[in-house]
Amino acid sequence: MARVRYVGAEPVTVPELGSRTVQPDELVEVPDDRHDAYVCQVSTWESVDEPMPAETPKKTAAKAATSKEG
């Protein structure tokens, strides 16, 4: 989960967060895949913790198969 800070002046209700009321200067966790949808609203939200990069699949099985062939 990524974290964003609400930088608006008045409390807001955020339906996407279960209709949670968010106070000015409050930090909230948002799903990593929704982070950009919040921080693109620069007058309302700012990024605190970026989303975690998606893990790349490990190729250990492919390496093992290749080393046995040689």
C-alpha cells in the first residue's frame, strides 16, 4: 500500500476508502495501483510513500534447466 497526505483545507469523505472522512494533513494508505489517481490531484493530495515496484518473476527454474543442458 502506498501512502498519501491530504493537503486540502476542509475534511473530505473519500468513497473509495469506504466513505472514510479524511482530515487536512492526514496520511492515508491507498492501493498501489490507485496511487497515481490521488497524486495527480496536486492541490488535494501529495505522495508520502510511493507504491512498491511490481516484482519481476524469478527465472531460477529457467536457469536450472539451462545449466543441466550444458
